[in-house]
Amino acid sequence: MSADRVTGDLEAPNRATGAGCTAARGIPFVVAIDGLAGSGKSSVSREVATRLGFGVLDTGAVYRAFAWHASTAGVDFTDEHSVLHSFDRFDYRVNTDPAVSRVGVGERDVSHIIRTPEVTALVARIAPVASVRARLVQIFRDLIAREQRPGIVVEGRDITSVVAQDAPVRILLAASEPVRIARRTGEVVGTTAARSTVAAALRVRDEGDAQRFSLEQPADGIHLIDSTELDFEQTVTAVLGVIVAARESADPSAPHPTTALSNPEETP
């Protein structure tokens, strides 16, 4: 098995860096965020983590990094055994510092290349394979357990139902289709992404998401936040409110980020 690494600097392996790190902590406080494509999961998760002094894990980036790794290794994506075998050579580096969004494979920084439409298409081929998802789920859980900050915001597919189903905070983010299309248009690397193309892609994702969770009746313990009428700051505040309530419920004496809620401009 390859040496997997969590790092705040892709040239400095085998360590975690950033504000809030301590040498030896207990299990970090986990915030699990899933939701519809284009609902703002990544940007909201990163901002929430920044204000709380938590780490952040973009699980979708790990999916993408693995797909890129398997493709560049010449793996036959129709051969499940070959795809699984490529995990043995998957030398990945994931930065959980919310201030720096970087992912590495081997000695290469792949943070940008994994956002191309070509890699997106590769992810669509491996994501439905149960054995591949199981291996990636274990990677995610290992990364969560290894986080040295007091908590970690984990966002992506199946986070609230599979990866971190026991997290003290589980949130589904949603927004109307027109709002999500507007947010997604122009985000795809390497193309202007016509509105119709973005809309079609979102509808395909929505069909898959409908099999994973219900927005009408979220599972017990999951908080639904609809950001259709909310701007970015309001959405972040709503998420922080859920987290603060959960932390106070678990430990009424624990400090909570009241300044993060009332003075966002003063956050580091």
C-alpha cells in the first residue's frame, strides 16, 4: 500500500500543518456536509472550517485524484480488478488546511488538472463501482481520524450516510435548479461551459442524488439547509448555527465561535 499523507505543503510530506494543530488529540469533531451539485458544498465547507479552526476534506478531490492516477497508469477502467490494484500505487497527498486547496499524486501537484472535464468523465466511470467506493471510504475515514485540528469539515458524496454517518453534525445543502446553474456556469476548467451543458449535467447528478437522499424527508439527524434565497454569507452563518448548537448540546461548557457568527470580517 502506498504511503498516504496529509499535508499543508505538498513539498513537506508526513505531517499536517495549519492553525489549530496539536501534537496529539482525541477524535476530531466531525461536520459532514452532502447535498446537491452546485449547492455550494465546497466553498461553504472551506469557509466554515476556516472560521472554526477546523480542517476540511474535499472527498470529491480524492475521487478525482484517484481517477487521474489510474488513467495515467494506463489502467483498464472496464477491469475492476485492475482498478482496485492501482490503489496499491496510489501515493496521494491531501491538504486539509482550509486556506490552501491542494492535492498531490506522487510528486505532482494535481490540484488543477483533476478539475478538467476529462477527469470528471473518468470519475463517473469509477464512482458507481462498489469496491472502489469502499476503498475510498476507508481512505476518507483514515484521513478524518488523522486530522490534528480540533475538528474537520468533510464534504462530498455519501458523507452523511456512509463515510461519517455517526458524525455529530450532518448537513444537506440544497438550492433551486436555476440558482445552482447560475453558480456552476463558468466553473468548469478549460471551457466556458454553456448554460445548457451545465443544466444537463446537474440534472444527471440530481437523478443520482435522488437515489442517495431525500430533500423532502431527510434521514433522522440530518439538517437540511436550502440556500436558494440565501447569499454565501447567510449560508455559512446557517451552517455555523447548526454546528454551534450541536457542540453546545454535546458539551455546554465548550467554547463556541460566537465571533465567527457576528464578525466574519475578523476571521483569519
